[in-house]
Amino acid sequence: MDNILEINNLTKSYGKFTAVNNISFTIPKGKIVGLLGPNGSGKTTIIKAIMGLLSNTSGSIIVNGYPPGAEANRYISYLPDLMHIPTWFRVSQGISLFADFYTDFDAPRAVEMLKSMNISLDSPIKTLSKGMREKVQLALIMSRRAKLFILDEPLGAVDPASREFIISTILQHYPRESSILLSTHIIADIEPVLDVAIFLQRGEIFINKDAEVLREETNSSLDNLFREVFKHVS
């Protein structure tokens, strides 16, 4: 199997509003794919469908040969757009939680990453800034030996000075045979690492192309192209 993820004709509606309309794309093994679009374009809806967190969708999703659910999720390491570790935990308890839940979790790697971020294992998570909490989650997520890493807006809660550090952390710690689906509306910082760019507009795929080919065809950076495509989208 060449693709870790296959999505065919995915549609999700909420009453009369269609959040995702007939979406199809694949993610080959070993690739970093950007799911790019403004807020409200359908990025998080697609990710939640992959994770099996949405009902009443149509179309199909296959992760490493399995439909969404417990079996598929064994191969996914997921960073949601909201904190999912209890804030009354200390950082060390977050490590223990992941070690209990995931057989592919590498606790020593997580400790090493957190130390590189100058985050104390004894720190109560509730005392950390929003950006530091995001870094804790990222360290835990990237310390799994997953086949597919799904990162929903990993740069949204951190200041511009920290974004380069976050990107380098992601690149240094994911297995090269694994794939990454990275959802964001902040393009400039992640553009250099993308193999494939998928632009979403109002729940539909506007562009799905190899990142380097897209730059050559448009004679533009992905960031400039994104700004041009979505300049009239609120």
C-alpha cells in the first residue's frame, strides 16, 4: 500500500450548511502534506472525520487499510486544535498518561524534547502559557512511533519567534517513513517543509498539487499564492 491515507468523496453537512463537499485526496507514505485554508474552510472537519469523531458523513476514509475507528487510530498521532490533556496534571503526569495509552510512545524522547523546550516535568500544566501548553502537547504527540501524524493548527497558539522552533521539532522527531498532515492558515513558516499543498475553500479542494510544481507553475511562493487566493475571504 503506497498511501497511508485515502479519502474519497467525503461530505459532511450540518443542516443546510455543507462544511465539506465531496472531498477526495490521498497522502503517500513518507510525505508532509499541508491542508491549507482560512478559518472555516473545512480543515478541522476533515481531520475530525479521519479520527472518527464525526457522524453522518458520506464517502470513505481509509487509514493504513482501516476505516475510521479504534484500529485506524492505532496508526495516528493526533494534535487537536484544543488542549486535550487535563490542565490539573503536571507535565510528568502527561507523559505517564501517554505511556499508559499508547504502546508506541517513547517516554525518554518526550523527556528530551521537553528539556530542550526548557519545560520542567514538575510544572502544573495550568500554570503554563497557552504557547507552552501547545509545546507540551506537541512533544507528547511527536514522541509516538505513528504512521500518520495529524497536526491541527500547531502554530496557532505560539508567538512568531517560537514557530521556527516548533517546525524544527516536528521535522527532527517524526520517523521518515511516516507521513504528516498539517492543517494551518499560517503558510510562510511551514512552506519549506511541505511536499504537497492542498488548498481548501468553502469546504472544497481548490488546489491539490506537489508544492514545488505549484511554485514553478505559478512563479510564486505558496504563501503569496495563499494570500492571493483568499484575499477576499473573511
